[in-house]
Amino acid sequence: MTSDGRGATGDGRGATGEARAARGEARAEVRERSAIEVNRASKIYRRFSHRKQFATLKSALLSRSLITNLRPDETFTALNDVTLTVPKGRTLGVIGRNGSGKSTLLKLVAGISKPTSGTVRVDGRISALIELGAGFHPEISGRENVFINGIMLGLTKREVARRFDEIVEFAELTEFIDAPVKTYSSGMYMRLGFAVAIHVDPDVLLVDEVLAVGDEGFTHKCLDKFAEFKRRGKTILLVTHSLGLVERFCDEALWLDAGRIRGSGDPKRIVGAYITDVEHREERELAAGDARAQESAAAAVASPDEPASAVLPDSPIELATAPADMFRAAEGRWGSREVEITNVALVSAAGASGHVFRSGDALDVRISLRAPLPVDDFVVGIGVFNAEGVCCYGTNTSVDALRPERLAGDAEIVFAVDALDLVEGTYKLDVAVHKQDGYPYDYHRLLYTFRVKSRTRDVGIYRPRHAWRFSGGVRFTAAPAADQAAADPDRDGE
């Protein structure tokens, strides 16, 4: 029995050993298939402070740590416990707000910076398009800098010489390649850095918002080069604010927020979740801004001895004069307050009050009014202005041939817009109630803000419903994905 028991124990140990071996083989197989592995990586920076943490380098070394002995308010965690794997031949797009840790992640993968904790492993030659031209010397020529940079990126002098003409042609600097780099414009400088990095023929390409290094034609060349890398089975890690590019170009997307991973997976799903989060943040910011503006306007006109709701026609507030030039008036509030606007809400088709809408959405502007005593002379008006102060549209009940009869007590008036046909941008509302001769009861100038979002990159103010029709000897095809991506930067307003 003892022998059987020992045998059972031995079998158990053997099974455990086999399981460990199997897990080890699985990990080895994953490592073989993966180009980038980041395992629980964190990066902590020390905040700048006037207080001296260390008097000398010796005291810093004796403390054994420049970070762990600092108080929490003296450090900043740029990346927090991030784990990800990028298989060979795949393209991963990294999105997130400014300061979310995207560039820090790229620098860890590139080896420019080391993680405070965790590990980062990359299989193959890396070319990092992060700080283009960072190794250029301004006093020597572009030709010499190409050779120096190429060698720094892992090429031999012979390999650089073989690719030199192609690099210069790609950078569009044939006429200037022998001039000192200090004479280059910023665009020329960045194009040369991009051209050198892209022609190293890396196994892993790291890209950080480099599509702004040139004009539209050069951007197309960059996108074509990325597409070529994908066809050749290279691994690409792309950090960008261009959500359209991530959706069309990447196999997977990673969303970073405050140094942590908020989501990863299918690009359309992750981009959609990120856009929703951005809109929620914008909603809160716009609501807070409107609240401050309205409080400030109310404080400017409030009577110290008498609340606004008690204002009667025989004792109006002495602020009934409108600005001389309505189109130049700053935000504010004025009027006699014999009729008062007590609330303004922007409501979507779903019935939710908010500040962020999509171009083409239905919108209700719900205006709550209070008239302590009945009035029969009143007009309710709306004005829409863009961020530059240009009047996009204005109307009122009188213009729309609505004759006033009676207003008493509490009431609500709804200005219903079937389709908000405005281009993407930030807009402000004027809301007013006044007499037919213009005498203001209550005028709210630019106190209500809303934002229109759109994936279409048209310009102007108004976006009419439209379609294109063709006849005769003309033909169009759908634009290539690269062209669409270049035309659709899809910025998040951060």
C-alpha cells in the first residue's frame, strides 16, 4: 500500500512536471511567434520640484533608488502595469489622449527608455520613427548625416551607400543633400529623418505621429511605405491620433488612458469606445464651462435686494439696454427680467439633455420661461454662432409668423431642429425673450455651448443634405484606404 502510495505520489509529481514543461513550451512558442512582448511594464518619472531630494550624486546612489523613496506627490506614473503582445507581421495602433502614455510605451519598446518595473522584449531589428532626426548634427551636410544616422540604426557603411540615392529621392532633398542640415527647414529636416529610418528595412517599425512631417504628397508616400511594410510581413506599432488610420490600417487597436490599458482588440470596436469616452469628457467640460458662464452672467445682473423671480413690470431691473453692436457683444445677460428665462436645455432625439451631438442629429432647444404677471407682447428668439463668433443662423417666433397672445406663469417653448446640418465644430447659442419692438426681457448671450461631431471632413458652417450624380465621360472609384486615412485625421480635441 505504501508502495502504491509512493507510486501515486510519483505519478502526481510527474504529471506536475509535464504540466510545467507544457506551459514552458507554450510560452516559448508564443515568444517565437511574437515580435513585441511587454510584461507588466511601468514607467515612473520624478516630478520637478524646488525641494532638493538629493544633495549629491553620492547620496542618491547610497539611497539605492531615485524613485522609490519619493513621496507619491513627487512622482508621475506615465505607464502603469501594461502587458501586451504583438505577433510578428501584425500592426497595432495605439490611441489615447495626450499624456495617456502612448509615446512612453513606444520609447520603452524602442529601448530609448527602460521600464521602472516589468520587462520589454523585442525580436528583430527596430526602426523607431519617434524623434525624427534626433541624431543629426546641424553643422555637417545632409549626406554625412545620412551615413551617420544609418550606421546608428544598424546598417553598415556599404549598406547605407547602396540605399543612399533611394533615401535622398524619398526625402525629396536631391538639391539640398550637400548643404548643412542647419540650413534645412523643419519639414526638410523631418523628411530626411523619416527617409533614413524607413529605409533601414527593420523587422519592427515604431511610428509616433510622423504623418505630419511633410505636405499631402509626402504623407501619401509615408502611407504607401507603411502598406508595403505590411505586405512584407513586418511588425508595426503605430501611435496616432488619426482614428480613421487606425480603423483602416491596423489589425488591432490598444487604448491607453492615464497610463493604463482601457481596451484592446478590434480597431472599430476600440475606436468606437474611445470616441464615446471622449464625447463624455467633452460633455462634462462643456457643461462645466456653461455653468460658470451662466453663474457669472447671473451675478452681473442680479439685484442685491430683490431676487430675479420677483421682478414685476413696475420695478424692472435697470439693465434693459442691449449692446450697441449685437454681433460684437461678448457673452453675458441683460434685460428687464419682467419675463425670465429660467432654464435652457439641449435635448437629443433620445430625450437626453447634453452638449455633444452628431452632424445630422435631431435637436430640441427647450426654453423654460417665467412671467410673474401676464404679458401679451413677447417674442422668443434663437441665434447660433460658431467659435469665431460668426452668426450661422438666427430666427424668432415673430420672423416665423407666430403672433403672441398671452404668457403667464411658467411655460416651456421648444425650438425643434429636425437635422443639425452643421459641420464639425463648437457652437454657442443666443436665447432671448423680448418685446416685438426689441425691448429685452431676458437676453442670454452665448451662454449655451454645444459641439457637433462628424467623421466627414468638409469645411464651412452649414452642411446641406446632398448627393453626387455623374453622366457622360466621367467616372469615379472609391478612394484607396491610404488616401481616405490621410484625408481623415479624426482628431479627439485633447
